[in-house]
Amino acid sequence: MAFVDRIASAPISWGICEVPGWGQMLPTDRVLSEMTGLGLRATEYGAPGFLPTEASGIRSVLDGHGMSLLGGFTPLVLHDPARREQATAYARSVAELLGAAGATTFVSCPVMDDDWSVPRTLTREEHQHLVRMLGVVDTICDEHGLTQVLHPHVQTVVETSPDVERVLESCDVNWCLDTGHLAIGGTDPVDFARRAADRVGHVHLKDVRMDLVPALMDRSTSIMEGVQAGLFPPLGQGDLPLGDVVRELEQAGYQGWYVIEQDTAITGAMPEPGEGPVRGVEESLRYLHEVVAPSLEPSA
């Protein structure tokens, strides 16, 4: 499929997030209707409560809007041997649900603990256990027709450039190339796409206002405060060379999805139908169609 036919979105782009105080939550039917109104035909699972917790219910809701499920973001504690059984059981339950609902991707995110505590550098033994557990999750995903993709993320154990390199070098897990979180953690997303295209199984497209990153990384502001301050503007309106990332991947033969996952928070009144986050996603889509897609065409 052409690049423009592999663009999807995620509920977080409409402000759907489980974090208390994040902002107003739009109704599911409205979000899905606005997605399809923009021509989007696939979505990720989103925060708990956005979609049903049974596969048949997920299929019913999405089928009603002519949409399909790509996968779901799944935080897991994978570095702690004491959490092995719990993490394995949870990964298996999520994979079973996603697979039965027709998804193809399991987006794993290794966190310090269930409260997303500020991460520290893992010990050698903890890192080795993380690598082994990524292999366990790969096996579980295979059993349910899914591909695991590791999501580097702010305030997780795969956050900074050294974290990313350590995992790249020590195992063969596939990756969710999240342009925003890689850049915030100090990894150049263009360089990552160039070096590791064969390991990229999924893409989250974010743009970033890099002037807001230092306060995020020194923990003087939270990710929620950053989002509410405009950390993630519509694609093409921040500081990241997103077109270069896409070109590197497409030239390497990447055929997966590009998910507009532009974290948004509705901090004021509930927007009128057709207003609010949908306008930001519309701007992002326009950038991808009018700026990025033409740049992929061969030169005359």
C-alpha cells in the first residue's frame, strides 16, 4: 500500500487518556466518527474505557464505524524477576484480547513499576532479565498472531539514548519508532530509522516543541503538564524532521502503519462537534498528504 493508505490515528490524539487531571474525555462514538470523517480507517486501542474489554465488543464498535484495530499500548514491568509471573500473565491476557479483536500489533512499554516511577539505569542483571522477558512476550505474541514492538517512552526504562542503544545491541526485539519520545530522550529519529529500519514494526508520528523538553527531562514538569503546554503540536509545526524519518523508512521497504499519535489534552470546555482535537489531526493529515507524501515521489 502507498504511504497515504497506511496512515492511522490513536485515541490519545483526541485527548483520550486515563491519567487523572489530563483533561476532558470525548465520547467514543464521537471520536471514532471524527476519525472516519477524516478518512482514517484504523486505530489503536486507547486508554481503558475507550473501547470494550471483550473482543466481540471491540469488533462490534469498530465495525460500526468501518474501522479496524491495529494494536494496543501495554505498560509492563519486565526487568524485575519478582514480577515475572505477573508480567507474563498480563501480557498473555492483553495479547489474547488484541488477537481475538483482529489486531496485529502489541505495543510493549517497559516501565519502572505500575506507578510509572522515575526510572533509573538498570543493573546488568535487571537488563538481562528485561531482554529475556522481551523474548517471552515475543513468544506470547506469536501465539496470538501479533508482533511485539517495543515503545521507547519518557519516564520508562527505555527512555534515553543509552537505554535505546543498550536494547538495540542486546536483543532482536522489533520497535515502535515513536519520533517524539525518541527525540525527547536524545535519540535522533532519522538516524534510528536509517540504522534500524529492519527492526521497525510500527511507527508513531509525533512532532515536538524541543524548547519544552529540558523541563520534562529534569522532571520539573510532568508529561501531562508538557502536553497541556503544547509539547506536541500538529505534525509539521514542531521541530522534528518527520519527512526525513518517513523517507528513510520507505526507502528501506517499510510497509507498516504510521499512526498519528499526537498526545492532546482538552483543558477547557468540551469542544463543539467538529472542533477541538479533530482540527489538530486534520492539520497533521494535511501535512502528511501535502508535504511528506509528495517528497516520496521519485525525482523527474
